[in-house]
Amino acid sequence: MTRTSGIGLGVAVLWFSLLVLIPLSAVVVTTTEGGWANFWRTITNEQTAHAIRLTVLAAVVVTVVNVFSGTAIAWVLVRDRFPGKALLELIIDIPFALPTIVAGLVLLSLYGNDSPLGLHLSNSSWSVYLAFAFVTLPFVVRMVQPVLEELDLDVEEAAASLGASRFTTFRRILLPSLAPAIAAGAALSFARAVGEYGSLVLLSGNLPFKSEVASVRILSAIENDNPAGAASVATLLLLVSLLVIVVLDVVQRKVAQRG
Amino acid sequence: MAESQVTRHARGPVTYAIRVFAIGYLLLLVAWPVALVVTHTFDDGLNSLRAVFSDPDTVHALQLSVIAAIVATAINTVFGVGMSLLLVRSEFWGKRLLSALLDLPLSVSPIVVGLALVLVYGGRDGWFGPTLDSWGIQVIFSTPGIILATAFVSLPLVIREVVPTLREIGVEQEQAALSLGASTWQTFWRITLPSIRWAVVYGVVLTLARSLGEFGAVKVVSGNVLGQTRTATLAVEEKYLNFEADVAYAIAFLLASVSVVAIAIVSFLRSRKAYS
């Protein structure tokens, strides 16, 4: 390591610490200063516990939906061919690109009170599932797609010519190769869903015991000048983020070893 | 290759079923709702867009968003390119840990980001806030806080684009330049930067789009002071809740157009590069 890169590393790590690491540690430190009893009281508070349960349940359900729909969409993008496919490619990235508050407004236009479909999902717990599904849509697709593109069709054809059914070919040949990508996409979409806030503001109405999620509880604690309470719920969410980072790291190392 | 894949594969009913499912899912979840926002914006011609640009507070909110996004993107580009070079070209203790931590901002809730910044830089009882305050620097409830929050949430995007490209191009050319007497600085500008320029461009476009649209983290740190610390995304919320839905739709349309154009540029450049 040269002197220049040493200085560069020092400056970069200092900036990263000031911007990300110290503030995130402050969340954990504030929680520990409040003590275990305070932490436990905050997250078992009836309203907060309900919000956390709804958030986790909706995130799990949406992640499972994404595992199936995301793999199917990736398959269509790679293996299928029809006019207008290029448009699908663009549509898939829209949820990543749209500002979350705009995402909420967008969903409200089809599933709100003026719904042309007659579906009034706003201000109900369904709106939470809907918003999570929207913002996490691209994760599994974008993880699976490149892996599927790299796969050799010959192996699948060999399996098929030896009498394997389509389902068997899928389960025995495709699935094992796609599994790490699906797992990584699922982890990212779970983490994203658990912390989601912006798309819910206009859509869910943030009704206590009905459509209120964990991040909304953090915000109300901040607004009520209760930083220790806010930090307690935030620490819980941070643990989820850290867990996802660990899962991703393990999956990526596994793939690197194999490839 | 793609051509032969399709011709060799018989299209069964399963293929069509999956195709219909994928299109239907994307239509109901994304395409149709987005199209409705566009039509709502132009319900009465250009009036709602005109209303956006004639309201000084909203114009100020748009300006603030643009400024914060540009500053945050500039910071993240310099930081991202430098950090990528370090991660790929040098060895140091704790590199793997640092590399994993750099992805953290993408999976942290925006509200947690805001809270974290308030706890450290809050003027009243933050860790560093009172000291900075005594130097006359207000971070939270002010523009620096908005920039910090924006830089936080979009931090890894440049790195994620540049690191794989740096790995791919290898070190031969750089070593050749260095052995012929070029300085580190010359090697960076003449050899390394030109070969990673597209990755940097993708990273910058994605960072700009993400920065412009940040909502949750900015909401916590900004205090949402009308005409001072209100960004465009906060204006969407406020206008909608104040029964000025048409103005909210118009601002949302502007933000959405910028981000859709951004991803269209990136995917166009990518596909062109893939075929060349």
C-alpha cells in the first residue's frame, strides 16, 4: 500500500464513519443507554408490537410472492420472446427509480378510493402488502436474470432428451443453479420491505392497529421527543439489515467458491 | 445464441401461461398505476404543471431537491471511485468487513437513517450537534442535514457499478503506464478513468435519481420548513394532504419523468454496450 492510497483510505474511512458508522452506532448506543427494560417495554407496547408484527408478516409474504413471481418474470425475460419485451425490461426498473412518495401516489391511483377497478385497498392492511410488493419487485428479477442468461441450455436439453419432464428438469437442473441468486434477491427484498416508509404515507393512512408499520412508529417516537423509544425500534430494524448483509456475504462467497 | 434458444425450444402452454402471468403482474402492479398518474397530471391540460411553476414555495422545493441531489452525487462519485480503487487495487486489514458495511445504506430504513443523523448531528442534544452549533453550523433542520441524508441513502450506488468493472479490466495497462514512468495521478486520469467511465456514468445517473427522490430520511432531518427546508418529495406529500391533488400529481410526474428517463438512459447504454 503506497502513501497516497494510505491517506486516501484514511479520508474515505473517516467520511464513511462520520456519515454512516457513527450515526448508526448512535442508534444502538441510545438504545443501550435506555436499558434493557426500556427497550423491552417499547417494543412490547401494544401498538408498536402490532406494527412490528404487521411489518414482518407483510415482508415475509411479499418476499415469498417475489421468489415465485420474480423467478417467473426473469424466466420470461431471458427465455421467452415476443413483441414489446423490451418495454417489460423498462417497467421492471420503475419501482427502483421512482421516489417512494411517488410510488405511493401511483398505487393510490389504481387502488385508492377512485379505483377504476373498484378495488379500495387504501387505508387497510392490504395497502401495506401492496406497497411492499411494488417497491421490492425488481430485487429477485434482477438477481436471477443474469444467472439465467449464463446457464447453458445444453444441460437442460440433455435432461429433457433423457426423458426428464419439464418440471423435473426445472427442479433438478435449473433450480440448484438459480437458488443462490433467488436467496440473495429474497434477502434484499425482505430488508427493503421491513424498513419501507415513503410509499405507505399516502396509501396506508398509518392507522394504529390496522395499517401502521414499524418505521411509522419510529417516526412518531421522534416527533414525540422520545429518542430512546425511536432508537429501540430502529435497533430492531438495524439487526434485520445486518442479518441480511451477513446472508448476502455468505451466499456470495459460496457462489464465488463454486464459480 | 438467443435466436437458437428460442427455435430449439418448443413453446408449450406452460410458456404462454408464465408469459401471461408476468405481463399481467407487471401491468397491474406497475404499468397501469404509473400510466394513471400521467393521465391525472394532464387531466386539465397543462394547468397543473403551470400551477407548480407559479408557486414560489414549490419552485423553491424543486430547487432545493436539485441542489441536494447534485451535491450528494458529487460527494458520492468522488468517494465511490476512490473507495472502489482502494477495494480492488490495494490490500489492507478489514477490507472484507468494510466492503460488506458499504452496502449497509441500501438495506437500512430511511427513517432509521434520519434518526441516526439526528442523534449525532441534532443541534440540542446530538453527539456532535452542540459543538457544531457553537461554530455556527446547523446541520439538522437545515440544508447540510438534507445533503447528508441524501448522500447516506445513495452511498453504495457508484461503488457497486465501478468495482466489478475495475476487476474486469485488470492491472496490465496501469502497470505498463507506471513502468514507463507515468505518475500515479497520470495513470489514473489517462488509463484507469477512461476504462471505467461508463461504470461511473451509470453510477452517477443512478445516484442522481435516487438522491432526487429521497423522502423518509429527508423528512426526519429537514423539519419541513416551508420555503426553507422543504424538498420536492415533501411537497408532494403536503400538497396531497392539503387537497391540492393536481399539484401533487404534477410534482410527482416531474420527479417520475426524471427517474424514468434516468433508468432508460442506463438500460439503453447497457444494451448498446452488450451488443458491441
